[in-house]
Amino acid sequence: MSKHFILTGLLIAALFLGVALGRWTAPPTADAVAPAPTAAPVLTETEDTRVITARSYEVVRVIDGDTFKVLYDGDLTSVRLLDINAPERGDPKADAATNELRRMIDGQTVELEFAAARRRDNFGRLLCRVTVDGVDVGQHLLDAGLVSVYQPGPRRSNASQ
């Protein structure tokens, strides 16, 4: 057998194997209908973090009065309300802030707006302004007296505020 015959056979076998495994498909025909665009998040990969560029997400779970989780790309990601500081567990109003945030957004689709220069805090949480049905969630919690405006610096109890 010649080398040419063996190489051709290996190439054909590789092509059939690729098609069988779904690696190669025929090019689309002119009659093919393009799939409708979806609202799936667009992700930009960096070396140490993913950046969300979509805006609307379903809230999977509320953690406390200023933090919740959304699902994207199969992973849960924490989101922190930008410029808001909710009472920590054990502090006065902690349960009330958490319950109000849960009432407003748990299971709802929220809009995330990245208004900060830093998109993530030191704990990896996304820092966002959050709206649901046109209502600014952080401002609502502030107006209700359940949270305070975030003051950068050392962590302290909200009980003294």
C-alpha cells in the first residue's frame, strides 16, 4: 500500500469520526433559518473573573439585606447593592431588611447596572444598582429606614448608626 492511500484513509476516517462526534457539520444551506436571539448573558472571560455584560437576571436567593444571588452560565454569583449597607445578622433591623429585600426581588427578574468603577468587591460580589419593575431597590430600602448609605472604611456594627 502506498503512503498516499493510507493517509487518505486516515483522513476519511477522521472526518467520519468528527461528524459522528458532532465536531463537524455540513455548512448551513441558504434555506436554513437562523435561531432567534436569546437573552442569555454575554460573558467576557478574564484571567481571574468573569464580567457580566447582560442586564436582566432572575434572583435565585436572597442572602441578607444587601446581598443576593443570580444564576448565569450555570454558576451562582453574588450581587451586592451598590452604596448600600444593611445591618449584619444580630444587629437591629437585620431581619426586617432581609425580609423586605426577599419580598421585593426573590424569584423576580432584576436589572443590574454597573455604576461603580469597580465591578466587584473584595469578596467577589458584583457591585450594582438594582431595579425591579422600575423601582430602585437600594433607594426603596433606604426610604424604608432598613439600610444605610455605605461608608467606606473599617467594618462596624450598624447598631450604632
